[in-house]
Amino acid sequence: MPNYHNMAMDDPELLKLVKSSIFQYPSSSTYNLSDTSITDFSRGQSLNIDNANGQKERGYFVDIGAGNGETGSVSLYFERERHWTGLLIEPSLELYNQMINKHRQAVTANVCVRINATLDGKFFKDPTTTRVTPCLWLKTLLQATERTEIDLLIIDVKNEELSLLKTVPFDQIKIKFISVAISVEMPTSDISNIITFLNDLGFNANTQFDNHVQHTRDIVFEHK
């Protein structure tokens, strides 16, 4: 395995490796979903964002913690209904393989996103296998997409939301909407810190969705 960890996050050689070895490109097969009759697989965020965004066609998303690519997916609506493409990031090999089997029409990456500079962030150890998954900075992954504008950033990273948001190169990439999944157990002060951080960058929290069955609170932010 290449030593991704010791390479500078914007090293041209690293970007080449990501494009050739990390990114898996969109499937050319028909979707293989468990229920094709469902339009919005999210907890309501997709339609909310779609309405606020004027039903924009052919946009671009980055979905961090994309899971199996179907259950609870915010990005799938835009891919199927609005012909968007994007980047799906999922560190769990088991979930990633399930996502590949869904035949998503987007680039996928079986990596974790680094949130700190310590060696502890080098690899994500998948509990279901002996395999380790490289952790890369979000800046690296975004630069490898060659995009400077993102319509929708989706974050579902299990209580590391603020740490991850602090690694987003907001000064280099324009982002319109951010959808953040937050555990209902998260302290109110931590949620306030996320809202304040994004408010300071020009994002307003316009909608909140609570799902008590899944113990999840989803907040949609829009850049004004």
C-alpha cells in the first residue's frame, strides 16, 4: 500500500494516486436498489434542499459517510431525479461493497477522512476484516475531484462533525448547502459550536429534521 500518510495533502503524486487507485468511477449498470419506488431516501433533507435550490439539474455533491449508498441517503435523490454526480466516501469496507452493488452513478472512495495530524489518524481499521483503509485529508479528496464548486456537502461522521468541518478548505471551494447528521445524544453546547462555526462562514441553519427512531438530528445549512 502506498504511504499516503506521509505525503503532503496537495502533493501532485498523491492526487494522481487518488485518481488512479482510490477513486472508483461511476457504474454504467442500472441501479440495483432495494426499493426503486422510493424517491427520497433521506429523512427529508433532500426535498428541502431541492426546493431551496430551485430544482437545479446536474449539480455536484460530496457525501462523507455515505453508508450503503441507499439507506438514509441524501445524495441519491439528486443523482436519480436531478442528474447530479459527485463523490461518495465510505470507510467501512462492508458498507462500501454494499454501495458498489447499488450501482451508484458517482465516483466512490473506500477511505476515511482525516481530522487530525497525528499518526493515530493514519488508518481506519475495519472491524469486519484484517484490512486497513487509508485516511486522507478532505482537501486531498476534493482537489482530486478537480471541482471548485460543490452544491451539497453531506456529513455523517459519528460525533466528529466539527473536527471534520474544520478541515474543509472553505477558502478554496465554494459550497452552497451542507447537511449535517448529528446524534441526538450530542450536547447542546457541541451543536451550538457547529452552528456558530458555520454561521461565521456565512451559512445559516434553515431546517432541522429529528428522527427519534434512528436517534438522529439532521441540520441543513445554506450559504447566503
